[in-house]
Amino acid sequence: MCLGIPGRIVEITNREQQLALVAVSGVKRQVNLACIVDDEHPLDSCVGEWVLVHVGFAMSRIDEREAAETLELLQQLGELEKEMAIQIEPSYTQYH
């Protein structure tokens, strides 16, 4: 399963290699924009855009509402995962 994490493009860092800084959950990461740049969407138009990031590449543009919904869902999944780990851990440690 591929998982794209929403991020917002904040700055173009290397025009030749189409690299930018993207804020992903408050952390800025270098991301390649080659998959989302074309004649209709030149590199300079990317700043401020929301994108789905997967393994260092911006895979697609998304709107702010979709980004917020996805981030909220990922946060809920993270909380659920923590809750499940707490419930599983005591019984697991009993036998090991």
C-alpha cells in the first residue's frame, strides 16, 4: 500500500532538479516536484500548494480541505495504533 502524506510547498530550493522544501506536519523536508510540474503548472506556481508526498516526491496536488481531512485521519490512525499497542503489550509481556 502506498501512503501519501499531505504537505505544503514553502520554498523552491533547486530549480534545475525541481526540488522544494515542503512542510509535512510542521517538519520541512526536501521533496522532488517533477511529477507535478508541467506547462499548466510551472515550478514557480507550486509555492503554497498542498501536495501528497511519497518517498521524497510530490505525487499529486490536493486542495487544502483534502489535506486537512487526510492529516486528521492519519492522526486518528496514529492514536488508534498507540491505543492498540497499550492494550496488546501487557498480555504479550506476560509470556515473554
